[in-house]
Amino acid sequence: MAGHSKWKQIKHYKAAADAKRGAKFTKLIREITMAAKLGGGDPGGNPRLRTAIDTAKAASMPKDNIERAVKKGTGELEGVDYTEVLYEAYGPGGAALMIQALTDNANRTVAEVRHRLSRGGGNLGSTNSVGFLFNRLGQISFSASKYDEESLMLAALEAGAEDVQKEEDQFVVTTDAAQLHAVKGALEDAGFEALEADLSWVPSTTVRVEGSDAEQLVKLLEALEDLDDVQQVDTNADFDVEALSQT
């Protein structure tokens, strides 16, 4: 099984917390609203909403913001009607990209995504052009300095996880998409505090991207994720994390 996204590791190293807090809150609010719209406003019966709220709390989002986002999703408060869209694309060095977005105007979003891709050395693909290279999975990250690998692995497998791997300074627990929240909850009950939990497009095979192609690809990924409508970008690129995190 393929491991954790190397792009996520680079973002982890490059993170400058407060600089993009506002933009992150906007994306989290959209996810909470969409989750509540699709599955109802009770986190106990809506795993996607529970995960979104947990992520928002971990990012220090105020409780009032979370509650308003839920109410907009359930229709208790007036809000924007978002639609989920998924774009498949190619980037520098032969990398494949899966771009998830929540938008109230699909024509605007696809135009913005296409523009960023063309400026960054990539191009938009057709449906299923690269999707077959990825699996939709849940991934939960834990601090490698805080927990013992064997103990975490035993607890994760007991909870129904599919895999545990060490990636740089983190352990990454991989689950079936539908089991993400259940596995996360079981691990938390066992005393393991997660750093992050989300659904990702995890590559089944990777492509090594190096040198100027890698630098251009990272800039493209950042440009795409800077778009308000884009929630997440996943890639099958495998790069030198430490080298690129310093650029």
C-alpha cells in the first residue's frame, strides 16, 4: 500500500500558521456546511461532520463559527449552496493530481483551476484520466516522538485499520474511507491523540519528481490550494521532502 502524501509532509514542514489561518477557516467552514447538508447536523450520526468539526477545533476555530456553519448546512441559517467537484490533472514531471473543491459556481472554479494549472506547467485532464492511480482512503496522523510504533500498530489493527506506516516524524494510520471516524475514535479511546484525520486520494503508485520539476510542482500545488474553492490537492509525486521544505 502506498504511504502518506509527500505533499502533506512538505506542507507540514513549510507551515506558517497564522499567515493562512483565515483561508484555512474558510475551507473548514465550507466542509462543515457541506457535511451537515449531506448527512444532517448531528455529529454523532454523521461521521463526515464529526471529522470536520474535530479538524476545525484542532485549528482553534471558535465554537460559534462551527455552530453557524452547521446551521447553514442544515438550513437553519441562510447560507451559500455549495457543490462538490473533483478535477483530475497533470503536473510537472509527469505527476498526477486530484483536486477537490466546494463551489457555488462550477464555471468559475474550473476556469480558475485551469488558469493555475496552465501557469504552473500542468493541464486539466478528463474524467478518469488519472483517477485510476488513486484510492479514496482515510488517513490519521500521530506524532512519532510521542507514541511507540508497535503499540500504535496493535491498537490500529484492533480498531480495524488497514495499515500503519512511519513517515518522517509521523505515524500514518490508513483506513477504509467509511471507517475513518470509527478507527479514529477507537484509537483516541485507547489513549492515542491524532494530529490530523482526513479523507485523501492516496496513490497506488508514485512518480519520482526531482530538481526544477519538483520545485515547479510544489509551487503549482500551493497555487491551487490558495484558491478559495479548492479544499484539497493530492498527488502521486514522490519527492525529497526535506530538500523541498526548505525552498
